[in-house]
Amino acid sequence: MTGNGDSTDTRASSRVTRRTLLKAAGATALTAGVVTATAPSAAADAGPFDAIVVGAGYAGGTVARELTARGMKVLVLEARDRIGGRIEPGTLAGQHVELGGGWFGPGQNLVARELSRYSLTTREDIHTTRMVMPGVGGGFQSHSPQEAGARLNTLFADFYAGSERYFERPYEPLHRKDLLASVDSLSLADRISQLHLSGVDHDWVSGATSVFAGGNRFGSLTGMAQWYQLAGGTYDQFLSVMSLLPEGGMISVLERMLAESGATVSLNSPVTAIRERGGLTQVEVSGGRVYKAPVVVVATPVNMWSTLTFEPGLPQVYADAAREGVGVPHATKLWLRVRGTSEAVSAQAPEGAPILLLIPQAQLPDGRLFVAFTGPSLNVSDPAAVRAAVRGLLPEARVVDYRAKEWHKDPYARGGWGLRRPGQLLRQLPRIQEPFGRVVFAGGDTASGWHGAFVEGALESGFRAADQAAAIAG
Ligand SMILES: Cc1cc2nc3c(=O)[nH]c(=O)nc-3n(C[C@H](O)[C@H](O)[C@H](O)COP(=O)(O)OP(=O)(O)OC[C@H]3O[C@@H](n4cnc5c(N)ncnc54)[C@H](O)[C@@H]3O)c2cc1C
């Protein structure tokens, strides 16, 4: 068995090969979905620019396309040697796998609109035929998907009771600010203790919430309750946000957005400082090169803001968000190639377990691919530990290969998907969506609707930030 601990923290930036200048013409580039990527040395020659975008994830890509559509000349500075950020395609057993975001769901209209714009098709993910769930005495028990689904619906109706009132308009999370005051300070762990659940019910709920929060004490009740209401207000509907996959992978829309934009995309260009001087922003990248434009859009994860020098310094509310973070503190996605079973079985375990969620993926001639989300107790660099963790849920399964991505160790994410911390909605959200001088902030972590864990929110934030940047640039 070979394990592949794919932690980006082991990838030294000096070893990254700089991409050569690709000279794809606009129309060709759009058809093929190819991004015109420029070496940092060439980007300076392409100026002057009307706007600089920091980060080539979905938020940055949206801003770039929307600003160039208004006739603005845009430079995108991306720290990595690839676009996509927390969307990262990979392969295992010859199959396309998503190391970051991959799914979307029926109510996510911005994603659907982009897929349609670029004539991209989608497919439904594999349907689960059996669910392994926590049982009495710390063991596990099999259920039909219908039986487990009904029990989860009931448990989460209690868990999120009241959210239909305090998120009466889930796309306007502060509409019932008056009702939020009593709940926004609660963590998921606080809510679980309020409910005095029986042992098994506790285990069903704690694993299902912990997997989204990187630990129940970190995630806010209102963060997840808002997703629940955005999805329609039942647990079934919430799970359906993980039901659809774009053909060609989640990256395919972003490739086309950036190609359509014609923006100059400079890879291997980590921004270190943003200074406002005499009506311009000066954006410095590692190595000292400085680019100038009337406006800059910071489209990095919130967890990255504290690594940037801002002059003048950011006001307290942005600094607080950066210090507390929005990206969850533990987010490991583990792809497994398994023999010994080809059944489309899924499994869920209580908080603290090595694997919290296991989802069946493509069937293989000799078994199946599974994708798992792990807890901090599993060391994914240890193949024996990974094998034992899988056997604990599926005793018949034999792991023959795996690939893991630990996002909390990624130097340009410093966290996983976003989930607001307790209190952040009321203390920070409206303010961190506002520009600070000539600096505008984008990113899924700052979205009003599908915040944090969804490409839908990154798109939403990108459209909002593009309007703000265009207004500042005049
Ligand atoms: C494991 C995992 C699973 C997920 N699953 C799903 C899913 O199934 N469905 C879904 O919709 N969403 C999912 N998400 C969330 C989704 O991936 C994100 O919400 C979305 O990609 C965020 O886009 P963004 O542009 O805001 O940020 P990012 O994608 O993080 O993009 C920010 C960019 O900024 C760059 N950057 C950072 N610092 C600097 C710097 N100093 N200088 C220059 N560039 C910099 C980064 O390299 C990155 O490219 C998942 C996320 C993770 C981690």
C-alpha cells in the first residue's frame, strides 16, 4: 500500500517551477478554457492596470471577469503555481478527484448560471445504498438511507429549531438582527449541550456538525443554521448541497471565467504588502516587485489577511476577523482506493473519531473509491492508522492507496472551507464586506448567503466586490 500525504506545507516555494508565458489568443483560450498565465517578470510590462486582484480562486476570478467586462485592465496576482485556491483537482486510481471543493446543490443559482453560461454539464453523485451510523456502546450499526435520513431530519429539526425565524430571509442574514443577539454567540458544542441528547443521538449529531466545523467548539450555530435555511430548512435539503458535480471538475468554470476575462494572471506571485499612496494602491509581491493601480481587491481567504502588511493598517474589525479566522482549523480531505467491497456504503462517526464522514465515489473494477473527511485524531501520514480508521467503519474494506490534503497546513489557505466562529456574524460580517479606502475585500468567507464552504458564496462575494472596485476606480 502506498500513502500519499499531499500536504502543501512540504512544498517549498523555491522549488515551484515558474510557468512560462502562454500566448493563447483570447478566443482560443476561451474555447479551450485555458487561462493566459504570465510569469511575474512579464506582468509588470503588461501594465498600467486599472485594478489588481489578489488571489485567483473563484472570488478573484469573478472580480477579474466582471471588471474587464466594464473595460478595465486587470492584473491578478496569485501566490500558487496554479489557479483555483481551495478548488484543486487531482487524480487517484486514474480517476479525477477533488482535493478541495467539488459538489454543488440545487439551490445554488450562481453556480448553475455559470455552468450554463459556459455550456458545462453536471452529473449526480453516487447514491448511497447503506449507511453505517453510530450505535449503542460506541459501536456502529447499519441503516437504510431512508431510515437514517428520517432520524437525521428529526434530530436536526430540533437542533436548528428557531432558525426559520432568526433566518427568516437567509440571504439577508442580519434581517432579524433582533433575534440573533441571543444565538450568535453559541458554538455548535453549546447547542449540543443545550439539547441533552441521549448517547446515540448525541453521536449522530456531534459527528455531523463537527465535520463541517473542524471541531464543534469552533463553529457557530448560526453559521450552520443559515446554510440549513438557505437549503430549504430540512436536513435532507441541506445534504443535497453535496449532490451535484460539474463534468470536468469544479475548476472548469473558473478556467473559463479567467480565460474570458483576458486579465493578466501572474502565478507564483505571493502578495506581501498593500500600501495606499497618493490615490493609488501599491501592491508588493514576495521579492520586492511593486504593481500599482487605483484599486486592489483582496480575494484571499480571511485567514490570510494577517499575513499581509496593510498601510494604513486595517481597522480593528478586519484585524479581529483575520486573527480569529473563518477557515476551519481542521480540514483534511482523504481519498481512498479500497478493495474488499464495492458497495456504495457511507459512514458517519461521532466527534473525536479518526474519520468523521465517509462517502462512496466511483466504482472500480476491483473495488471502489471513497472520499473521507477526517478528524484531528487521525495522522494521515501514517498508512497503518488510515487503514485501521477505515476498517473501524467498514471491516471488509482494504485500503490499497490513498491521497490526503490537509488544508489547515496549506500556506495560502491556513484553514479549510469557512464557517463563521461564534459571534462573528453580528460583530464582523457587515463591516468586512465594506472597502477600506482603495482596498476591497472578496472571498467566500465574506459572503452574505452561502458563506464559507461554498463556491456559490465566493461567486456572490466576487460580484459584490467588482461593483465596489468599479465605483472606487471611477
Ligand atoms: C476540503 C474542502 C472541501 C470543500 N468542498 C466544497 C464543496 O464540495 N462545494 C463547494 O461549493 N465548496 C466547497 N469548499 C469551499 C470552496 O472550495 C471555497 O468556498 C471556495 O473555493 C473559496 O473561493 P475563494 O476564491 O473565496 O478562496 P480561495 O479558493 O481560497 O482562493 C483564494 C486565492 O488566494 C490566493 N492567495 C492567498 N494568499 C495570497 C497572497 N498573499 N498573494 C496572492 N495570492 C494569495 C490563494 O492561493 C487562492 O488561490 C470546500 C473547501 C475545502 C477546503
